[in-house]
Amino acid sequence: MSTIGTAAQPLRVAIIGAGPAGFYAAERLFKEPELVIEVDMYDRLPTPFGLVRNGVAPDHQKIKSVTAAFDRIAANPRFRFFGNVELGRDETVDDLKDYYHQILYSTGAQTDRPLGIPGDDLLGSHPATEFVAWYNGHPDYRDHHFDLTQERVAVVGVGNVAVDVARILCRTPEELLKTDIADYALEALRHSRVKEVYILGRRGPAQAAFTAPEAKELGELADCDTFVLPEEAELDPLSQASMASADRADLRKVEIIQELSRRQPVGKSKRLYLRFLVSPTELIGDEHGHVRQMKLVRNELHATDAGSLRPRATGHTETLDVGLVFRSIGYKGVALPGVPFHDSWGVIPNNGGRVVDPATQEPLVGQYTAGWIKRGPTGVIGTNKPDAAETVENMLADARQGLTLSPSHGTADEADVLVHLRQPCTISYADWQRLDALELSRGKEQGRPRIKFTRIDEMLDALDLKPASEPQ
């Protein structure tokens, strides 16, 4: 029998999820000089890149340029992409065990955490991730409806996603025309009646999770005045003390926020309010069950025994008239069929990326995880690189010790036959590159970066792929 990891018998790895973590894992695997490794990457969508395509704000084109690095990884002759293939629908974990030596799950964090307050389920109250996926053209969300006839919107949370949502709502159609925002979203936002947007943070400026560049952008919108209440921009004594050890980026972020608090309106048609030290306590609906008001409580900061600064409600309250609410207070992963899952944490239980049995805490041979589904929704795109590297180091260590699965069908050709038997409309990386070229061409015709395909059937039509039940 050939040794696993040789030219005669490569180490076969399946990566489930084609986002940054999956690509970074593939990159590190291919850099291993001692083993010959083949990587098959699967995604339930026909398109790769995960949140880079479906989560990064359309007006942040520079961030999306990271896909050029992913293209180089995919160019490796030992890499294959199987798009439009879903774990649990087209393949099972048992199938993968029969065709691969190792399996890596890198499916991200796909759902929002609820506010947990009365009225959270009213019409007009939405997870921010659904709005983000909608304006980015995610096939699962393109038919969602958001009532943009409302004039006042609240975005709960002060992370980059919350700021992205607020910024997109406040952009002019002319600004959005320079982006790759989904065409239907562009049209809907063109007719938006939104006039005021509130970003609500439960702690102070020093604790805001968004970055200094994001804060700076809020003050540079073409037709939107941005405000911060002076009293909310000031740092309390505890925050002042914490800033003594802050890095330059955090210091600059607070400086920008305080600069915004000194601004006067210049007559732009929209207004954006960046609020701090407030928490929603209730959403109030109208007679039709649609949100119309939000109750807020004023907070103060206190130091925990661990030294962190946490918000504590005071007796001061206010009511905000809003007809649309987006929550962006944290995200969690979704369980994969046949894979252990920690429901309350929203992650796959693991030790350094090795998936563990929840009952025994012992590693499950040949199963690994990386990215947000491994560690939770923290960091930026680049954070996934060292995270994936940690997992891959453990994968390689296990492979050298012979701690791998023992597939009965351990060749690339056999896996290819199974995939196309289960899902005849599988998308290869070459297929994706054709779609990519078509999107870029459609965008060029209208002077935009790209115009996305946002329905799976449109993608299959463009590639001349039809389900077996349909006539060719």
C-alpha cells in the first residue's frame, strides 16, 4: 500500500465552505513541501468567496481585491472547486469519509443573534445580515423585502457591519452606481424614503467595534449630515483610563467621533446619528404589527471584576420613532448535518481546529474546522489566515502520524463521479471564471464594477447547465 501524501496516493482533503478561511487553509496545505495534497473545495452556492462576495459592503471594492489571491490558490492543479453542492442535500459526512482522508469545515457564521427584547419579532425588525446579503445579491435573500418607505431607521450595534448598513442607507444613487451592489437593490434604494438613520451603541466611543476608517467614511457621505451628541462623544473616567493603553488606531477612532460631535449641519437631505451609551429595551408596534417606536435606556459604564467595561442601565429613558430596525449585535454559525455543534456558542466544538466529540472531548479523526464556525465571528478577513494555519498545522501533524480517515474510494476521479451523480449541475472553478467574466462585462456596459447574477437558475442558464429533469 502506498504511503498517504505521495504522488501515488495524495493526501485527499475536502474543504466545506469556499470563503476566506477555506482558501487560506488550501493555501497553507499547498505550501507543505513534504506531502502531496489534493484539495476539493465545496460550497452550496455556485459562486466562491463567501462573505467577500456576499458580505463585504459594495462600496468597499478594495477589500474585495483579496479574491485575486484566492484565484492564484485555485490555479494550483491539485485544487478543484465544486460549487452548487450542499452538505446534507447532495453529500453527507459519511460520503466524505468514504472519499477523503481529511475534512475541513469552514462555513462561517450565517445568522444574527436576536435583541431579546419585547417586539423583536415585529414586522420591520430584521437581522442586519439579511439586509447585507440582500444588497449584495445573495441568491437566498434577493427576494426579501425591506420597507424603505420608512423615513427613520435604527441600526442596533456599532460594529463594521452596522456601519456598513447605515452607510448604504445613506448613500446617494450616484454613489451606489460606482459599486457592485445588486441591481434590484440599487433600484429599491433609488426610491428609498429614508431620511434619518440612527446607529445605536450600548457602550461608549472608546468601546465601539468599528474601525477608524469606517468612522471617517461616515463623515464623508455626499448627501448626508452625520452627527454625534457632544455629551455622548465625551469619554467617562473609566474610558479615559482605558485609553492610556490604547493603540493608535483606537485613539484615532475616538478623535474622529469627537470631531463629528463638533460638526454643524450643512443642509444635506439625510441625517445620520451615531449614538452611544444607549440600549433598546422594547420595540413598539402599530395596529398592523409593524414597528413604529423603539424604547431606549441610557447606560453608564462600570468595571467588572475582570477589568472590562460593561454597560449598566440608568433610570433615564427615551423613545425613538422608527419604522425599520436592523440588529447587528453578534452572529453565530449554523449546524451542519452530521457535524457536532455547540448551539449556545454557535460554533463547531474543537481544540485547535480539531473537531471534538462533545461528550468525550476527544478529537474526531480526520475532521477539522476553521474560520468563524471554529472560533466565532471575530476579526476581519485577514484574521482567518492565522486561524486556518493553526488548523492546518494540526491536520499535517495528524497526517504524518497516520491519524487520518481511511476512504474506500480515495481518488480524485472517484470523488468527481460521485459529485456529478448527486449534483449534475455542479459548478467548477472554470465555470465560475466564466460567470465572473460575464458579470464584469455586464458591469462595464453600464460603467459599474460588475453586475451580479443573483439567481442560481440564471447562473446555470448563463453556463448552459440545466437540471436533468429539464430539456436541454
